[in-house]
Amino acid sequence: MTIDPTRDAAMKAIRDSFSDPGHVARYAEGPRRFVPGLADLHRMTAQLLAERVPDDAHILVLGAGGGLELKALAALHPGWRFTGVDPAPAMLELARQTLGDAVSRVTLVEGYIEDAPEEPFDGAVCLLTLHFLDAAERIGTEAGIHRRLKRGAPFVAAHSSFPQGDARPLWLSRYTSYALGSGADPETVEKMRAGVEGALCLYDPARDEEMLREAGFRDVQMFYAAFTWRGWVAYA
């Protein structure tokens, strides 16, 4: 396997940022300014899960640090309980604070998919996370989620995914323009763009769908597209 030292350094900087108290304290504002329709994405995620899961569902949430999607899902479905998994302790602590009283319905686990309980879950969610993983890591993680789901259970994923090649610079400029128009600090926007270009593993949406199928999922359907972001629902 070839290691890209530039990407490795960029990824280390991103991992370190999730342990930085200042970054963690400001985290909640970032996704809202960089991801168009974030609140609606959370509502759509809840709706897609609710089509297939029971009123007392147990939902696996990978990349749960910060707690934004956990809080939204818990508010929309008071009967659901959750297991949230994230490798950053500071982000898990932020999730605890964000959840408020709903934390009683959430078990938080420090680690990656292999650290999640093996029990079959009713559904799973992974938002704004899989773009940190290359193709092999992504398929392995998605396969790990698949193994932890009941047959036919829904999986909702959303992350950075947009046309590559010659079209890539135009889409990245749209990403930065949207964030600036949403009130994000220009210096932060430039850092985020550099991080996207240097560290994220970006693929065409068609390749993202193919990876979900390779991980074992079926009936893969795109439900969300917003500039450089795409979301899918698929079934175990």
C-alpha cells in the first residue's frame, strides 16, 4: 500500500482538531454553515429510518461525536434508543452536553465500527464521516455496519461526494461560496477547503453507491444532494 505523506499529515491535523478544546467548543456552528439543509438532512434521516424500524428501535450512529444528529433523532422519536460511536473523547463529551436529558437513551462508545456492539441493530446512521476513509477503509467500515444490522434494516449515510476530474475545482468553489454566504469566517473557510482537498477521500457519487453495494447493502437510493454533499439510504 502506498502512503501519501501529504494526506497523512492532513489527516493528523484533522484528528488533532477534534481534541482541541477551542475547535470542539465551536464545532456545532461549522456543519450548519458548510452543509446546506443540515436540519432537513436530520429530519429526512429520521423519516427514512422510521419507514422500517419499530417505535422502540435501537439505532447505531457511527461518527456520533458532537451529538447533532443524535439530538435531532432523539427529539423526533422519543421511543428510540441509540448507540453512538466516535474515536474522539472530547467530541463524545460534547455529544453528552448536546443531548441534555436525551442522553439517558444513548450509549456512547469510544472507538470505530469494530468497537461497536455486535447486536443486530434496527437501523444505522453515518453522517459527515465516511469521507475521511479511503475506498478500502470505507467499504470495510460499511461492511462492519452491515454485519451489525438486522436483515432489511435501513442504513442512512451522507458525506462529501461530488463530480471529480475537471469538474472538481468548480464544485469546491461552490462549497466555499456557500459557506461564506452562510456567515463562516473567511480564514476558516480557506482552512476547510484546504482540508477537503488535502485530506478527504473524494469520489464521484456513482462510486460511493458502488462501495455501498460492495459492502453488502442493496436497494441503494440517493435521497439528498446539496452542492458537494450527497446522502443515500440502503438496506441490509
